Amino acid sequence: MKLRLALPRDLVRGLDWACAEGWNPGLDDASAFWRADGSGFFVAEVNDQIVAAISVVNHDADFAFLGLYLCQPAFRGRGIGYALWTEALKHAGSRTVGLDGVATQEANYAKSGFVKTGATARFEGGVPAAFWPDLRPAAEDDLAAIATLDRLANGYMRPRFLSGWLLGTKTRQSFVCEADGQITGFATARLCHHGCKIGPVIAPDQETALALMSGASQALGASYAIVDVPDLQQDFRQALIAQGFEATFETARMYRGTPPNPPAAQTLYGIATMELG
């Protein structure tokens, strides 16, 4: 067995595995993920064949996020995945590390010092019918204001990730809302193998969050939307259900180390991605 840093092509393969597992990644997630931290992706090889992958992306000096933890079925139960997990976590150093884990793995993550602090639920349904007059596509000049809103909502900085995530591509669009000339919220939508995932969704209120979801997804011509909602937003979850959305699964938000303490957590209506936080 050999553990090593992933190459860009290895990340693409890992996302292909994620698709096969039903995780439904975005069509061009690889480039934005890699931009977040090119040294944060790892693979395990057996006889020169990649059999497992993981990411531990360092967003800033104090916080990292773990995701894309996958091992091919034929190589499970041999300790390969855990060896890779242990090696990859070294990349975070003394940083707090977050993850979104499925319920069946919570006990295993707890053995590595991760503590559950909340949950994230995925909601899927038709693009919401909502309108807000002051929505527009995000521009490069908006990045500083958006990064501030993101920090206030999440409790940490992630400038490299946002710089690759926010600017539009053929399969990903970000919209902002304004009030009195100031950006007060934003959302990013990206086409996936099935439907369109929307995240992050950061807004001053529920009505604006729905409008941002609608505007960003419709800009991509999407009719089916997916959003991952933190458990703090119970009213928003009910609003989505009223719009015809259904909850399809839930993950545990867990941290090793001191959890972030965002001063404006109530503005986070949808996380960016379960892989990078």
C-alpha cells in the first residue's frame, strides 16, 4: 500500500467514484475543489492502482474540512481507508476539522475525536417559485463583500475556495441580492449529474433565500433543485416542504477541535457542499 498526495486527475476520479456512490457531485467541481487547497487531496494505491481517496482542505489558519472519503468496495475492511484517513488528517495540523458524516459512520468518526454539533438535511424538489427585484449575477468586484458574508455565516475564512466557486461557468452561476447598494446575500447554483445543487445560500431572511435559489438555478436552465440545509433553519425547511421539496437524507455535522462560532449563523440557509463545507 502506498499513500500519496492526489494529482488533479486523481481528484476527477474520486468525484467519479462519488457519482457512482450516488453523491451526485457537480459537473465541474474538480477545478474549484482543487483551487481551495491543491495539497489537501490524498489517495491510497495498491499495486499502483488507486483504491481509496480523501480530502482534508485547509480553508484558513484555524479551520479545515474533511470530505470525499471513499474506498473501493473490494478493498474495504483491510485498514486501507483508515490509514489514509490518519495520514490525511496530518495535513490539518492543529486546525479544527469539520465534516458532514452519514449516521452509520458517526461512531467511527467519534473514535478520531469528532463530536456531533448538529445536522445537515438534503432537500430536493422543483425550483422554487420566488422573485426578488434586486438580484443580479455576481461579479469579480463582489468577491470581498461576499467573502465577508460567508465568514459571518460560517465562522471561518475560505478565500481560495470562494474565488474558484463564485465566478460563473457554463455549469455554475452565483447571484447576489442588494439593499441600498449593499450586497446582503448570495447563492451559487451548479449543475450536477442529476438536477442542480444550490449552495451556499446566505441571505438576510427566508424570502430572500428562496429568491436567490430560484434566480441562480433558473440562470442555468434548471428545473430540479437540491439544497443542504443546516438544522438551525427549521422554519426554512418547512418553507421548502411547502414548496414541494422532500428531505432525502441527513448527515451529522461533526468537529474535531473547537467548533466555529459564526456571529451570523442565522443567515446560512444552505451550505456550499458536503465535501468542503
